[in-house]
Amino acid sequence: MTDPTTGAIQPGQPNQLESTIAAGMAAGDTEAVMRAVAGSDVVVPQAVAADKEDIEQGSISLPVIEQDGTSYVPVFTSERTMSEAAPDIEDAVTVAASDLAANWPSEELWLAVNPGTEDGLTLPPDAVRSLPVYNATTA
């Protein structure tokens, strides 16, 4: 929800996807978590390009954060969650998680879903690459 006086996004209740992921994690149900992520759209922060002409139309840039020697691509399950966890992000695109996973660029990159939140999770590269399979089983 947005504050009408400031335009800032106000903290709110988890959306259905966030609730499903949290319930799956609490139950230790990895398959439910993978199906939920695979069947969702995710919000991918975008760096502001110094020269927008260098960006190919229709492409996205994957931001990479590093922690303890591991590189992660951060994504969020909603714009509200992204705004709460990383208020300095100014631009983002929404993509299907399974499409992102199908084009995963590296065996070294992990996926961080909702980093900086209580219910954030990380997926190793092999799990990321398996998301399209989980999406196909839920269709």
C-alpha cells in the first residue's frame, strides 16, 4: 500500500507467493518452495546505465551482490518487498522466474530471493537451472 501523502510504499502483509514460500520453508517442503518460485514473476533490480545506448533493447542486466565469497543475483517477489528491503533501488523489471532460470548465465551465480528480509532464501545454481522443470510440473 502507498502512503498518499509521501508516495512511499508502506509495509504490508505478505502476498500469496511470499506466504507460500514461507509456509514451504517452515514445513521443510523444498518442492513446494521450488514450485512457488518457479511459477512466479520476480522483480529484478536494474542498475541505472550511464549510457542507455549500450543496452540492447529487451535485455535486462543482472545485478550481482557478493557475500562471503559467493555471488548472488537478488530478486524480489514484489515491488513492495523490494522497496522495504532495498529502498535505494530506483529501477527494476518484472520477469518470469522460470524464464530467468532458463537463461541463467553462470554456474557460479546463486539466486537470492527477497534478500534482506526475514523470509529470504538462496538457491544454488543447479537449483536455479531446475526451476523451469518445476514450472512445467505445475502447469
